[in-house]
Amino acid sequence: MRHTTLGRSGLRVSGACLGTMNFGSDPQAPTPEAEARRVVDAFLDAGHNFIDTADTYRGGTSEEIVGRAIAHHRAEVVLATKAGVPQGGGPNDRGLSRAHLTRALEASLRRLGTDYVDLYQCRVPDPDTPAEETIAVLDDFVRSGKVRYLGCSNFTAAGIVGAQWAAQRVGATPFISLQANYSLIARAIEGEIVPTCRRHGLGILAYSPLGSGLLAGRYHRGVAPAEGSRLAEWAAMPSPMARTFVSGLLAERHFDIAEDVAAVAAELGTPTPTVALAWLGGRSEITSVVLGPRSVEQLETNLAGLAASLPEHTVTRLMPPAAAP
């Protein structure tokens, strides 16, 4: 277990970040509150300190559960949340405008039961709001003491540069982190985003390290996702974006990679998720890996995988030759 500074800041975070998208109070929530609290306690007891949520996870109930779970550990926890995706049908119920972010932060603080968050993140880019407006209101949050540090999620390299330049122009607080989809089947950030983050002082938080379960062996080539699985739920959504995501994830190339991971796991005598997580844990460009366990057992397996190391020849085998370090 290690702690390191997040980007160009003095904030020290654990190499594992507890993602809480599964936490919720609704009957369909993968992780109800009682188990969620056990997960949080186990995570903190293992020496980790970084917990991430968002205002829209399970209709906001993830934030409520996280807030109650860390109430007696608040000073020990680096608490992160996110805003920017739609929260209603109104024209100002989304995006990175001053109007929306101000309401979103106040609502998150109420749900979390705290007067500040350590890391406040713009969850998605907003092409309709000037970067200066977004940066200015985020800087106001920092100056008011309601937010300690700022980050972004799913930004392009150009978006990161634009935000950092905007902060420089107006003398505001810059971003120190980027959350990005990164795993053995999602490596697009290696081309431009990783170098941009390095140059502009952003640490990288890798989410979906198991490729939404594909790298954990939960889905198989030519077999439809099982009823009740995450991908089955997404495929049944009315949103074309959700269905497109599922079909893209279940691409033949991704199954090739998943089968390679399973073969390596069999050769090493280790669980399949361990191989994918150990590969990611060995990437020097990643500050922290966002894990999304549904149970204490999954958490323990994931933490063990993240702490494991792979033989160099195995790392090379899992990476296409052109991308090998």
C-alpha cells in the first residue's frame, strides 16, 4: 500500500481509490448501505484513504451513504465527488456553468453531510460554457473553503490544456487530476492525454480497470450478457449511447485481450482480475486506480490484485509490441 501526491499538489492519496457507483438505497442497488459501510471500513482499515463518488450515482444516494459511512473518519479521508451530467430536465440542470455547479456543490455537501470536499471534479466536458466561467466558479469554491482541490474527468488533451490555460489567465486554481477510462482494453489515453497530464501537472485516476467486468472473465465471446449483469442492464436502456457503449465493449478485439488475460492468469495460478489489476498497478503514469467493488470480498480480491506484480515477459505479452515500453 502506497500513498503519493496527486498531480502537482501536496495532497497525498492512496494508490487505490474506492469508487462508490454501486452504493445505493434503491432496491436494485448492487451494494446496499449495510454492505457499503463494511466495504468502506475494510478499505480504510487496510490503510487506504481515497474515496470517490458523484452527485448522480444511484440518484444521489451513493453520496448519502458515503457521508454516513465516513462521518467518524472525515479527517482521515480524501473525499472526492463529481458534477456536470444531467440531474433533471431543465436547461440549467447540467453542464459546467456557474448556475449548475453552484447548485450541484451545495446539494452534494448536504448529501455528504460535510462542509467541504477534498477533490471536486468536472465529470464531463461542457462545450457550451466558456472555460473561464467554469474555472472562475471552481476557484470561488476553493476560496470559500468548500472545496480543497479541483479535477476533471473524461476531458480530451485539448480540454485539459484549455482549462489549465484559463486558470493561468484569470489567476485561478488549476486542475490537479484527471479521471480517465484506462485498462488493457481501453488505452486511448496513452497517445496524447498521458503526456498532456504530465506536462500540466495532473495526476491520473484510472476508472473501469476491469473493463466493466470483461477483464474479470464475466462475459464471453458469442454469449449474451447474463440477465441482471451490468452490461445486460445497460443494453436494455433506452439510451442509444448506452447500447453503443455495450456493443463497443463487446468487440472481438476486446475478447482477444480478455482471453489473453485469462490464459496468463491460468499460467500464473492467480485469479483473472489479478492479472488486469496488477498490470494497471504497475503503470507509473497512474496515480490511483478506482475500484468499484460490490462487496468486502470483491474489495479484498481487487486490493490484492492491485498490489501484485507481473513478470516482465508477461507484461510484454499483454501489450501490443508497438505500445510496449
